[in-house]
Amino acid sequence: MNSHNLVKKILYGILIVFIIAGIKGIDIYRKAFSPNVFTRNKKVQYLFIPTGSGYDDILKLLYTEKLIKNKSTFEWAAERMNYKKHIQPGKYKLKNRMTNHKLILMLRSGQQEPVKLTFNNIRTLEQLAGLVSRKIEADYSAIINLLHNKEYISQIGFNEYTMIGLFIPNTYEFYWNTSAEQFISRMLNEYNSFWTRARKSKAGQINLTQNEVITLASIVDEESSKEEEDPIIAGVYINRLKKGIKLQADPTVRYAHGDFSMRRILKKHLLIESPYNTYKYYGLPPGPIRIPSIESVDAVLNYKKHDYLYFCAKDDFSGYHYFAKTLAQHNKYARLYQRALNKRRILN
């Protein structure tokens, strides 16, 4: 064999090696970087990976939802990227035609899609737990049991009556795999941030604790649908507190009865034995009767100073109120409203 033929054979051999390597490279590229995620109707889909899930659980989730076109290439890529040792729970946003590489990179690094949680118009802890459990991984039982755990809530500065006052209504972002403890811890941080030095100072100036401010704000929220009247109504109640007059707030009676649909408070309703019955007991009830709006809290802290001691809904059902300085004046307005209720056949 002459040297020329030897060189040719060596070059052919090298070429063959490159061709084989190229084929393998193309195959590897195809397995890792070709589209392999196909969502329903080509729209964004979300993958929820529960806490404690293993690799086989995730394969089941992906395959059951028919998100992966080629299972073998996905598992090949997962093996090469050592995904088994980097399982991260959470909510993940899957786009149509994602590659194995992009999907696994997102899953193993825990690049979750946050969930938005908005709560307002909440009257009870049970309502709150129901809403929250539909947004995060923690279920209703885990949340409500913690909210009623006297030892736990005492440690964070609340009790069974005041606990609902922890929650400041707003829109918050959470990761889906948030636990009940993490949720309440976050809400405690938000509560502490809400109570700025300025708000604490204003509460001190009107001789109310933070819980008392929130409790009064919850009553104002139930009384008024007109934000511009909130500081005036807050001022009425603060005047009554200062003079040692019972608050006689109808919303507290509804709360005591547990019937928020009551449109008319009758004398028989005032007989209920409850610390929330402000027709029977002096001062504020032991805790909020709902989660008040931020606007109502600030209305209490910045209440309007005046001499009114009474208010009554206007008989035109506009949502506005008559305000009165004397009982005689108030009774005149009350009779107008009662006649309007009777006319509309609103009897209870």
C-alpha cells in the first residue's frame, strides 16, 4: 500500500467519524431542542406539581394531559439534565411548541408562574379560607385549622375574635405551592407594613388600638356604601365612644345572628346574647365583623370631627344618610325610613 492510498483511507476514516458524530449531534439536538410540548388548542397551559412529587409523578402529569409528543426524547433529555434530583413543586406556564430543554430547564430551576390572590368583601375566616384554598396549594382544612389554632394565633399577637383583622384587603402575588403557615406569615408581614408609624400615631391620638381601629372600620364598612360618608360615620361612633353611649350599630346585630341578609333590624333581634350586640353592651365588640377596606381604616384614623351622635339611612334608598345631633331629630329621620321600608314591603 503506497502512502497516497494510506492518506486517503485515513481521511475517509476521519470523514466517517465526523459524519457519525454529526448524525449523533443532530439527533441530540433534535431530542433537546425540537418542539415537543403541544398544548390544547395551542394555548398556554399550566402544570401544577404538588409538594412531595417525584419524577414518576411528573411524567404521569405530563403524559395524562398529553402535553408531551415524544416521551422517549423527553425522558432522554430529563436524564441528561439530571432532572430527577431537582424536582421543584409549583405552578408552571407551558407554551405550545416548547422544547424539552426549555421545559426541563424551567421545571428544575423552579421558574414558577405566580398566582394573584385578591380578597375583599370577606366577612368570616371560613370565607377567607375558602377563597385562598382555591388559589394556593394549601387546602381549606389546613388554612382554617391554623386560623382557629389559639396557640398559634396568640403567638402572632391575635386571638379568636381579632384574627380576621390580620388581613389587609389587596391583590397579592403568591407561588402556588404556598403552605398555610407561609400564607399567614406573608399576611403578617403585610399587616406590619400597613401599620406605618403615621397610622400608629393617628390611632394613638384617638386612643384606639390597631385592633379597635380595624373593628370600628369594619362597622363603618358595613354601614356605608358611600366612601365620602365614611369619615362622618366614623366620627359619629367615636363621639358615642367618648361620651360612653352604646354604639347601637345594626351591622353588629346581623353579625351576632350570623345572618348578613337581614335588611331590617327589629326589636326581637336586639335581644340576642352576644358580645357583638352593641345595643346590649357598651363600647366596641371584641373584634372586627368583617375584613374592612383600607379606605374605611383610613376613614377612622382621619375621622371627621363634628357633633353628630346619630345617623339613619335616607328614605330614598340612595345609600346616603341623614345625620343628627339630637335623639328627637334622629327619630324623625328614622320614622321616614321605617315608612319607606313598610311601603316597599321590606319587613325583615
